[in-house]
Amino acid sequence: MPESSNLRQARSGRLRVFIVAGMLLLLFSAASKGDDSLADFTLHVRPFLAKYCFQCHSEGDPSASIDLKSPQSSDEIDAAYESFRNAVRAITEQRMPPEDEAKPSPEERAAIEKWYKARFVDNVVARPGPHRPRRLSAREYRNTLRTLFGFDLLANVALAEDTVAETSLVLKLLPTDPPGPSRYRNDTYSNPLSSVAWDSYSQLADSAIEELFSTKRKANLELLSGKVEEAGFSISNAERLLREFYPRALRRPVAEDQVRAAIERVKMASDLVDATRFELKALLMSPGFLYRGLLMETQPGKTQAVDDFELAERLSYFLWADMPDRELSNLAASGQLKQSETLRQQTERMLNSPKATNLAEDWAVQWLLLDNIVEVSTDVPFVVALKSQPIDFIHYLISEDRPILELVDSKVEFINVLTARYYDKDRKQLAPYSRPKGIENEIVPNQKIQLIETSGRGGILTMPGLLAMNRGPIIRGTWILERILGEFLPDPPANVGQVRANKEGETLTFRQRFEQHRAQSTCAICHDKIDPLGFVLESYDPNGALMQNLGSIDTSGNLPSGEAFANVDELKRIFVSSQSETVVRNVVVQLLSYALCRKLEFYDQPVVDEITQLMLKSQGTYRQLIHAIVNSLPFRETVAAGVSQ
């Protein structure tokens, strides 16, 4: 007997109730068993944020430095880890909410901090980051093209002895890479391929191929194609060139049918050389050449070890900012590179190569903001001397395998005749210098000296170039806090104003006037961290010279931890003793982030903790740190996007 419409509707209604009840039961079960932190967020944290934070920190608010309203799901909360970290820090330090807003109770602040630690600190399990193919940075592209062809593409630049100009055609044509979320320029994942960059790649590919087939580069061509007989470039030369070029350009083996198809197209062409050039350019313009990590086979949603060729790429671009050389590629092809001892040997070999200066010239320059030194003077040789000093020092720390903490306290310095005036009697260690006839001023290389009779120097904090580029106690203190201790503070309020000058008859020092300026409690929280680190360097003038009359200068201070110091030497002793973990941890974070080409996330913190403790227990050196990074989980493994089937 057919059912009535009322009966069908009733059964349908009951079915919907059962479905909804089942979904609620599943959600309750998942929340109670799998994600207590998300339940706490929904029940306690989000209401707190709605009460105290959403008014100013929501999506679309142009004045909001962070968006705390949008994240709601577990994945969204994890993705906003840094925003929550900064917010919780501001709340617990009572910098937020602002003075004119309602304040949370101590119990509310404690509850928010407890949730944050439970979610992002105490219960975190290390895991690798997502597999994200990324475009070669301009520096990596320049080095890769040079290694691939065997010569550098140079711009026509006339140089005098006292000038510096970019001679690389690649770096002159390619747009400058903006720093990524990691603050490093090799973090190019979110940097789109613009039409300007594409046109530059096309022009550079044409220039490289044209020069390869020129008379002056015959030797380079024959290394790739075999000897070119008097009859000219042959089919045999073209086939050998393509077979050699394909796997080297793509930095991994290539399917035979792909190479064979290119060879067949060349054979059928009316102009052999033009056809070969076309195939080479197509390869140089391909995503497989321009992007790293694009060709590794991945399993969606699965954690997996990177393959040998990806490991070779990661190692080579980390240490050299360049493609793997033949030895590294051959070991990857044989499956030996992933073996622990082989990987250790290759890392050492690469660190002993002249190419390893990349770590000082690229990583350290970006980490310590050394490019800012060029603004301190119009005297080019002098500026080069100031900038090369910390670069040579960092390279020394790495190449000589020095302890990590020598970054802030060392008896070794690198100087030349242009910076010798900063180093008292120790300047006598320099080899005699004679200026060439007819040369008024020239760029001079540094020499290594020992600090024996020079006071107020040693380590990165007191190098003249760094002091000169960071003029004033606030800028100097902020630089130390961020670059050496790894703590980045929010921007100051827009209405902060300037430190007032002395009124008529007043004789207040800048430090005394600044104490009046920073009287607001919300300002004092940040300045308690910045000011002691800046005023301790007041014995150095704006040009980085140690001033003579030090008796009237107050350089004493206290860290927020309560540790007191009278001068920069005492501060350095604190940095290498009670604050050593903070300094070492920051170096670990900076180098690991550069090696991974990405900002570190909360799930990287267990690895940071492990490496930091290893370095502290063993008085770790820079090479030990590099080996630890190369063998770390995020360097050796990855997770591909997508959902596994």
C-alpha cells in the first residue's frame, strides 16, 4: 500500500534528526578525544579575544597589525601561530589592550598564556614543512647559470680602483628579490613570476646561449658537446650537448623519451645550430630549471624523505646558493648521498670550497642587515672596508669551525689600512701597504689580526661599520635585540614623538631626557629591553669610533632578567654565559630558516630546541651547527600538499 505524503515527510524529518544528532556526536567525540586545545579556544580563548581584541585586530581593519578574528578551525589557528604568539606576548607583558581600553584580569591573562603553551609549546611534535617548489632567487639563478655554462654573464662596466658596481648581467637585469616571510631573499615561494622577470629570463637565456656558441667560448662548448671538427657543429655534437645539458639543467635524471624527442626535432631542422639553440632556450625557460623542488615525485598528504636529488639541491643551495656539482650529482644518482657518512663528507667538502663564502656573503649579510653599511659614507673604499669586515669575520667563524658564541666575543678581527685607525697598537700587525702610483684611493683586502692591545673591540657588537649604520642608542639597542637575541618588537605608536631638546639653562644628558620621553608604561615595556642594549654603546660615536672622554658617559644598564652590566665588555660576558642559550638559539633559528628557505613554524620548535641544547652542551661550533641542520628532520623530509588516497 503506498505511503501517504505525511508519513514520508515524518520519516524524512526523523532521518534528518538522526543525521544531525550523529554529526554532533562525531564532532563532540573528535573534540573530546583529539583536540582539547581547539575546544579550549572555542570556549575560552575566542570569547576573550572578542572582548578585548577583535575591535582593533580583525580582517579588513587597516590599523590592525594582526588579524585575530578570522582563525577558527584547527588548521587556521596553526597557520596564525605567529599572530597568536605576538598577541599572547603583548597581553602577558600588559602592552595590550591599550591604556584607554578595558583590561583583562591576571587570571584571564594566565588562562590565555596557558592555552598558548599547551597548543604551541608543551605538546608540539616535530614534523617537516610542506613541500613547496620555489623559484630560484636572483643570486641562485646567477650562480646556477654560471655553473651550467662554465662562465659568468658580465655587463659592460668600466671600473676604477675606488668604485664598486654590479658586473653580473643577471643581477642587473633580474628584479631584486624581496625578503620572504623568513626575512631572507631565497624564500621565494610567495614571490610570483612577473612579466618583467620572464622577459629578463628570456634575454639572459639568449645571451648565455649566444655566448656559448661564440668563438671565445669554444672550449666551454666542447666540454658539453665534444670536440667540434673543422666542418662545424654536427648532429653528434648536438646530441651529446642535449644529453649533457638536460639532466644538469634540471638537476636530476631525465626520461629518455624527453631527450630523444628534442634530439629528433634538431635532426629534422634545416638549421642545426638554430634548432639546438632553440631546444636549449626552451629548457632554460622551463619550470624545471627555474624552480627548485618541482620535479621530485611526491605522495599527496604523506610525510616522506626527500629523494637524493632533492637532498643534493637542498645541500648545494644552502651552502653555495648554487646547483649541485658533478660529484654531488653522481652520489645522488648512485643513491649514496643519503648515507650519513657520505652526507657528512660532502658537507665538509663543500664547506671547504671557495663557494662556501656564500654563507657569509648572503646569509650573514641579510641576517645582520650589512647592506645598510653602504649608507654611512660616500667614500666607497672605506664603506667596502667597513662592510667586508663582518663578512670576513663570519666566514672565519665558519671556515675555521669556531664556537658559535665567538660571534659576540672574539679576539680575532679583520682590518685593513682604511679601518686600522680603530685598532690602536694592534694595527701594527698589518703587513706594510704601499699605494700604487697614480691611485688616490683603492679598495683594499682585509688582514686577520689578534686583539691584544685594543680595548672596546672584539665580536660583532662593536665593529665600526655596524655601529656607524646603527646611529643612536634606540637603533643600536633594537638591532642587538632583533639580530643577536632574536626578539622582534612591534613598531612604535605613530604619535610617539621625538626626544625633546634641553630647555634654556638645562644640562640634561640625552639619556636623562630620554627617561622623561619614555615615561608611558606601554612604551617602557619595550624600552626596558631596548634601552640598556643601546646605551651601553654610547661610548662609541656615530661613526663607530671609541670616544676618549668616557668618564662622563653612563653605559651601565640592567637586562629585564635583572642582570647588571657597566659596559659593553660586561654585557658580552653575560651574552656568552647566562644569556648564551638565547644567543645560540637565535643563530640556530636564523641559519635553519635560511637553509629551509622558509619561516619557521611552531612545529619546527622541537628541532630548534634539540639543536640548541646540543650546541650548548658541546660548546658547539658553526660547522657542528651546519651538520645538525643538514641531518635535521625538516631538512631531510617533507610533506606534499593534497590528501592521500
